[in-house]
Amino acid sequence: MPESRLDEIARHMAASPSVTHCYDRNTAPGWPYNLYTMVHGHSREECEQVVESLGRECNVSNHVMLYSKHEWKKTAMRYFMENE
């Protein structure tokens, strides 16, 4: 995403009920992507439809989708407290 629109686009994507995570990340040589979202759906096709729709709404077409192959751990965040 262009840095000038990153906050605007990230807020829009984060507001989607299909998006559970939305992060600003550093780019790297050969990897120009700076906004990451985690999209959930009942099928790969549903996830692709969500991403295409969000792209249209934000006027963004340059994206790559990465799919999970295996899940080793999934837990809710547990924050520590000083008393523990």
C-alpha cells in the first residue's frame, strides 16, 4: 500500500468482519507488501471473494494470498498480569 493511504486502507480492511488480523509490516527486497490481513471463510473461494471485494473497495489490486497448510497451534491471547 502506498504509505500515504496505509492508515485509511488498514482501517477499512480491519472493519471487515472477515478480517481478524491487520498489520503494518516492513517490506523486504523482492517482497513489497506492507499490509497484512488474515481473512477467514468457509472455503478458499470465499476468502478470495472477500479479498477481491476489499481490493475493489480500497482501489487496490496488487496483492498476494498465502494459504495455511497446517495449523500447529491456535489459542486466544493470554496477557500476563503483574500479580502473576
